[in-house]
Amino acid sequence: MADWSDYKYRAFISYSHADEKWASWLHRSLESYRVPKYLVGGKSRLGPMPARFAPVFRDRDELASSTDLGAELNEALANSACQIVIASPASAKSHWVNEEIKAFKRLGRADRVFCLIVGGEPYASAIPGREDEECFPHALRFQLGEDGEVSDKPAEPIAADARPGKDGKAAAKLKLIAGLLGVGFDALRQRELQRRNRRMAFISAASATGMVIAIGLATTAIIARNEAELQRERAETEAETARRTTSFLVDLFKVSDPGEARGRSITAHEILTAGAASIESELASEPVVQARLMDTIGDVYTNLGLYDDAQELLAKALTKRRDLEEISTEELVTSLLNLADVQTLRSELDDAEALFNEALQRVETATETMETRRADVWAGLAELYFRMGRYEEAQPLLERVLEERRERLGASHPEVADALEELGLNLFDQGNLEDAESYLREALALRRKIFGDEPHPDVAENLNNLANLLLNQERFEESERLYKEALDIALRLYGESHPVVATANVNLGNFYAQTGAFERAESRMVKALDMRIDLLGPEHPDVGLVQTNLAFVYYDQGKLQDAISANGESLRLLEAALGNEHPEVARKASIQARWLAEAGRYNEADALFAEAVAGLRASLPADHPRVALAEMFYADLLTRYPDRLEEAARLATLAAESLPKAYGEDHWLAGLSSNIAGGVFAAQGDREQAELMLTSGYKLMRDHGGASPSYLRGAQERIARFYRNTGQKAAYRAWIESDEQ
């Protein structure tokens, strides 16, 4: 069997010199393309996968007026593994392009002829009145007969479509290379794209531009002659849809009056808002285009953290698609999942679950094969269950995703690594650190095998997640090394200033804070905060997330007022983005209330705690650990009010029952809940029970790791207060001595 090494050239480019610019671009693109390392040496169209796709032959001279191609071109064709035809009306009319195709097919390589459509319309020659639009040469549209001449038997050219509104230039190049090599398009696309948006990094606005531009309405150019009329109608419909979509997007980005912007630059939000407002009025008679654009811009809103705008537009897109007479299951499921995702982020969890379940039902009853989308639904449901604290229900869904991807994609695929990591994170959330570490390390090992030394965002994210787990176990040396490696990858990928680089600095700052290097921690946090403000603007919710982390650094240094100020600003930004009923807003409010209580501002703290606990109870299940955490700290505050000790005891008891179930009996949060419950018993006068729970809870926190210095300090202060209030000086000294040992 022929091998790549049997040929001088990987491919021969056939083109009309009217398409010189396209030929030059394609030639450069192919010869500079590096096959991803994890594919090199594997199975390809012609033996082991090569590392490069060079050399490629392109004739740069006009052919002389002769009756044949000449010895040089015939030799180049014979020495080429594949042929690429740049398809356009000019090449369809070119005698020499047609002759090159015939010559290559006569070599017995008809299955290695590929096309890049750059203009015109495939098979337009079969459409009365549009013959001049034909882009496929005659020898491409038909097979050769036994005599080596073109017959009347239709051929089915393999084509990538670079025309506007189709695959687009970049995707067409990758599809063409995938066909030449004989691998799946996704295997190459993984090197070009970042796929996942994980909960460990809040939201990346950087993806917004790519999502707007990437309106793909690709159609296959392989049309059998006996289906020409049916395909013509379909092509015309798709072409018009693509034209209207492209026209709308072009107009969307035409800034005619910068004076209407809030500043000298018009923001992405302003552009999207203007576009969203015009979709309904300008495209009312074109519901297919209308729904597609609503879905796309709504998805961008989600990635910008603009959940109200996103939900409104995505809900309209879903309604439009439900009303269409003909709608593919794929498109409808896309709308269902997009809206379910934003409702999950808004903590409209019951509504989100209903949409996920509808999507799952439609996928399972669809006539077409939809294994991939079924796995997408499982993954979305698992994320929803995580947010609801239903970790055990999320686990089997994530296991199904892993099984499906291994079966469909093989054991060594990037999406398999994604599934392994999600399983590890879910186990981490449950406090099963041993199994969580196993999955995270397996995912990391697989990614290192796939990507090699090439920097990749998924590797950096995996490193951060594993480092978080190790930090939780006080395995500081390896944790620091992984955080620094993740930061190095981010810098290599994105440069000095990027939201991902800011997140890497936050992670490293949190490490320094937990290990007591507060000045280094504060420096990293301030750097990340400045970066986020410069990149995203001062009102973006991601800015608030950094401020919360900085607030904890201030708090751990004893800078209580600075901590209250920074967290208060974070709370303001998140409330503006998510609304005051979102659990993340309520969680930030409970932190603020705790710190206000420590500052002696008890009445403010009481009011804010009541609001935070009510918000969490309204948006999350009653046994969710976030609810328990807020109740636990509220109980701690209420011990200062003699007439509210019964309420404090009830809240502390709920937390002490809930947190060990969620995280495990040996988790430091189980110890903290016991310590705080001991404080409540002390306030009620139950000295024996108080001392037992205060000291045993603190010991668990100290010995099992994971608790920050601030939580340990708070637990120590409750013990000191108990011994001081009960006058047990000797017992206090004995406890201090035992703690120091």
C-alpha cells in the first residue's frame, strides 16, 4: 500500500490563475501547518501520520499554448499523494485545471481529489439560467470511463467550503487538511479551539467575539446529479439564510455614530444590545435567521455574565424554534440547552431541570443519531445537580458521559480527559479527596500524552484544579509547583494580560494566603484585579470575584475594614449581574455579615444574615451545604443575643447534621460546625457539651487540614471565650499546651 514517503509532494494544487491569491494562501497554510503531536505517527490516509504537510506543489507560471500539460506538470502530478482543486467559476472554465484533474484521476487516485470552494455554486450548470456560476470543473463532476475520458456517470467531489456564510476560511482549511490526512475534523479542531467553560473559572468574556463571528451555516457541496433540483432548492434556501445572517452581522458591526457610545469606544455590550433590538424588527419575516441570531447573541450574553439579557433573548429563540414548521432536533436541543445553562447560572434550578429533561427526551426519541448531544445533556444535568447539592445524582451522569466518550472517541481523546476531570471535581465537592485526586491525575496524564509539551488551556485548568485539591490537603510543595506551571502555560498562551492569566494569579495568590505569605498573596491579587479591570471594565462580575479573594487576604492579615470594603464592592457587582436572589450573591452576603459581626456591627450583620439565609433557602435545596454554612455562621452571631439562643441552637444543629453528610465526617467544615455548635451550647450554659464540641471540632480542623488560618483562629477564640467566661484558667492553660504540642 502506498505511503506518504512514496511521494515527493503531499498535494498538488490545481487552480485558475484568476484565483492566484487563494492558491498562494492555501499553499502557505498547508506548508506551515503542523499536525498536532498526539496524532503524529498514528493512522492516516496513507500510512503513519506525518508531522508536517509539506511540501505542496503549486505551479506559479501560466501554461504555454500547447495541447498537453507538459512533462514537468505530469511528473509533479505523478509525484503527488493528493490533488486539491480550488473551485470557482474561473477554475470551472479552465481547460488546464480540467486536464490536471483528468491526469490525476488516470493515475488511479480519484478518491484523493479534494476541493476548496472559494466562489460560485456547485452544480449550478444543472440550473437553468445559472450555468455561469458553476464552480466544479467538468472532470470533477463526473467519473472517468475505462478509456480514461470523462463519462456521464456523476462523481461526488469531497469539498470544504470557504465562501462567506459556509465553513469560512479557517474552518475550511482544517476540514480540507482533515480530509487529506484521513482524520476527523474534531481531531484537528481541538488544537484551534478552547471548548469548555468550567465552574472553577467563573465566565470568560474573551470567548464572546469568537462566538459572534462563528455563525456557521455550512452545507455539503456533494450533490448527486439526479438530485440536482432538490439540492438546488435547498442550496438556495441555505444561501439566502447565510446571506441574511452575514448581512445582519456586518451591519451590526458598522459603527455609524460613535457619539452614542458611553465613552470613546463602543463596547461589545452596546453592539450586542443594538443587534438584539433590531433582530425582531428587521427579521420578522425570516424566523429561521431570527431564531439563529437570537440563540447566538443570547449565548454571547451568557458568556459576558449578562444573564438577564441572555435569558430574555434565549427564551425568545426557543419560542421561535418551537413555532417553526420544520426544525431539526439538533437546533431545538441547542436552544433548550442554551436556555437551561443560563437558568442554571441564575439559579432558576427547577426551570433549568425541566428544560434539560425535555432536551434529553427529544434526543432519546430522535430519528437521527445524537449520542453527542445526549452526553451534553447529561453533563448539563450534572452541573445543575452540583449547584443543587445533589452530588450523588450528578455522579452517575458524569460516569455515563465518560463511558459514552470512551466508546465513541476512544480512550485517548481530549473529551475523555474532560469527563475524567469533571468526575474528579464532583468527588472533590463531596469531600472524597482520594478518588478525586485519582481522576484529576488521570485526566492530567492523558492531556500530557495528547498535547505533549505544547501549551494548552485545558492542561492549565487541570493543573489548577489538582493544585486546589492538594492545597486543601496542605500538600504545599506540589501544589505550588502546579499553580506556577499553570500560570506559565497561561502566559505562554495569552501573554502578560488576559482574563485567564488573571485567574492563574488569583489561584497562586490564594496559595500564598493559605501558607501565610500574605504580602505575596496581596501582590498577586492586586495584579489580577488591575488586569481584570483593564480588560473587562470596573463593573464586570469577574472583577467582583477577584475582590472577594483579595478581601480574604485582607481578612487573614487582620485588615478587617479593608476586607469588608473589598467584599462589599464584590457583593455590589455580583448583585447587579445576578440579582439579589442568586445563591452566589447570598453567599457573599453571608461572608459580609460574618465580618460585620466581627467588627462589632451586630445589627447590620443580623439584618444581612437574615437576608442571606432567606436567599439561599429560596434558591437551593434545604440540605444544600451552602445553606448550612450560612446558617452555621448566623448561629454564631446569634449567641450574642440572649433572647435568640433557641434560634441559634436550631441553626447550629441543622449545620452540624448537614455538613458532615455533604463533605464527610473528617472534613474540616464538619469540625467547624461542631466548634460553632459548641459555642451555642456554651451560651446556653451546657458546659460539658460545649467543651467537648468546641475542642473536638477544633482538633478535627487542625489535624485534617484544609481550614484557612482565619477559620482556625476563629475556632481558637471560641474556645478561649468559653474558658474565660467559665473561669477555668487552669483548663485553658492545659488546652493551650496540648494545642502547641
